[in-house]
Amino acid sequence: MLSGGPGCYLLLNEKSTLSLQANAAYETHARDRLLGQKSDRTEMTAWYVGPQILFTDGNHFSALAGGDLPVRIENNGPQVVADYRFHGSVAWRF
């Protein structure tokens, strides 16, 4: 999995920051092996794009939230691949 993209600060001061990013994500899974043989039903490649927002407060707190919409999905088999997805995190550094 790989993701990244351009962004800008909406708020930038000594105490806190708020940034917005146009994020692109690439995800791939190779074919599984079962008893030494490659499976024909488990390969997947997907591209997603969407916004991501990051907030920091002081030296300890940060929060991130984003959403991804599919651009291209190549699915080789019956496994489930997300049509869209949301992600987020909250961190406290000490």
C-alpha cells in the first residue's frame, strides 16, 4: 500500500495546525499460494482518491481523518474489495 499527495495548511501557528491534503492511494495484493500452487482467485489492485485532513494541537495531540473513493479496481476472484472507505486516527505523544 502506498499513499500521498499535495496539501496545504489552512491554519498554521505556534500552538496548532490544520492541513488539507488531496490524497491518492494504491493498494495491491499478490496471488496467494496454497500447497505450493498459486491461486487464481486472490489477486487485487486498486487505486483510490479523496481528501484527508490533519489537526495538531500543541506538541502532544494529533488527529487525522480522510475518505477514499475508488478510481480503478482490478479484482481477480471472489474476495471483497471496498467500494469506498473512511480512515482516521487520534494520537497522543508523550
